[in-house]
Amino acid sequence: MKKTPLAKNVDEYIAGMPKEIRHTLDKLRQIIKKAAPKAHERISYGMPFYEYRGTGFKGRLVYFSVSKKYIAVYFAPTRAGKSLDRLKRYQVTKSSFHFSLDEAFPFQLIGDTVREIIDKAN
């Protein structure tokens, strides 16, 4: 994947990605926004970022980014709740989960996880 200039917003970020994964990124974005309608969307550290400020939760909800072989989703596993067991097969670092571009993307799992994080905070 060629190096793209830093996007100013999530629309630019997705538009700068290869055609074959834009639909997946659009759907991921919709899933996050549906699960966290009060979250604010922006770019942080060069990737899409969703900030949520609710009771007991102040700040970073979820990020996502793209590499040559996977889509990474970043959030604190300690906040993930019941979804964490289903996510463990994708966990690469303490807070990143890598989903291969060669496999079906687990949209429902991400939506469930984001909802659990918010529910746990409120």
C-alpha cells in the first residue's frame, strides 16, 4: 500500500485507501457510529478516532487504521466486557486487534464491543 498524505477527516482517510477495502471501512465507520451515536469522530495520530465523554468515561473510545494485510482496531481491552473472549483471537498488542483483509470482517463483534464499552461506562 502506498503512503498516503495525512487525512484531515475520516472521509478523506477512507477515500485515500485502496478501492477494494473502502466498503469495509465505510461499514466499520457506520457500525461504530451506530453503537456510539454521541461519539465525536475525527482524525488523531493519522487515523480515524472516536471520542466519547459519558459518565465514567472520558475520552478515547476506539481508533481504526489500515495496513497492507489487515485492518487494526484499537481500544482498551479492560473496557471490552464479554466481547473480549471473542476478540482474543485477533489481539496483537495490549490494545490492538488485527482483522485480516483475507477474512470476513467481524462487524457485529466490533459493534457489540463498542456498545459494551459505553454501557460499562454509564
